Amino acid sequence: MTTLKQKSIFQKIDKFEYNICVYFNNFSRKKPVKRFFSIISRLGDGGVWYTLMLGLFFLFGFEGFVVAMGMALMAIINVTIYKSLKSRLVRERPYISFRDLSCGTPPLDQYSFPSGHTLHAVSFTVVCVYFFPLLAVLLIPISILIAVSRVVLGLHYPTDVAMGTLIGIAISIPTIQVIALFV
């Protein structure tokens, strides 16, 4: 598929998702909401996940260490996949495509498809909850908020978030299988 054809396909999808993006982005026009989702989004930059991996060792000993190492390997795979897709698919971010959408926080990279924040949040959450179900109470809401923050802040379309979710689940399944060999 040529880049011109890709761009045309994304432009059609973007127009279809425009109203959803406007609806969610309007919430960010209120300063407390924008601040809240900016903080949530920044947590998804990695800080919350690095802290979680470190905490797993202290909370769960050897099993926590093995899960954290699996998550670290998974993080490398996640980055490789989403950066490769973004550089090939080159979907503009919503706030760039539609001037009436505001950018709630500076993006970490140029393109939007798929959402790397969502991909990481989902994959880390699935792995952690599989091995440590009690963490679901904390991790599931954080992951949902990270995913929603990306649309509210004008950084991603809903399909970017949906694809990040699907890829995150797909990557977490073999990661769980590998970790299970060692715990």
C-alpha cells in the first residue's frame, strides 16, 4: 500500500471519528480536567510502569522479579512494534488534522496510530493481573484512564486506542506463557 493510499484511508476514518474526538476533547477545555488527564497521560509515559516493575520484586519476591523481567522484555517488543507501525502508517494526530481540537499535552512522537501509551498500559495490566489478581483494582482503572486521556487530550483517535488495546492484549498472551515457564 502506498503512503498516499494510506493517507487517504486514514483521512476517511479520521472524518468518521471527528465528532467523537471533539466530544472528548471538549472536556479538556476545563483546566482541572485537562490537568488531571495530563497527569494521567504522563504516568503512562513510563513512570508508573517502571515503579510497578520495581514494586513487584519487593511485594512478591522471586515471582515478582520474574514477572517484572518479562514485562521489561515485553516493553522492548511493544516499543519496536508501535514505533514501526507509526513510522510506516504515518497517521497525523487529531489536533494536527483538525485545528478545532486542542493539544492537551505535548506528544512524545509525531504520529498517532497506534497508541503506544494504551498498548503499554493494556499489556502490563494484563500480565500483572494474570499473575497478581489483587492488582486489578488499581491497574485496570489506571489503564482505562490512560487510554481515555489520549483521546481527551487530542493526541489520539479512538481507533488508535482500540488498536493499542488489541496489540497490547496480543503481546501479553505469549509473555504470560513465557513467564509461566519460570514461576
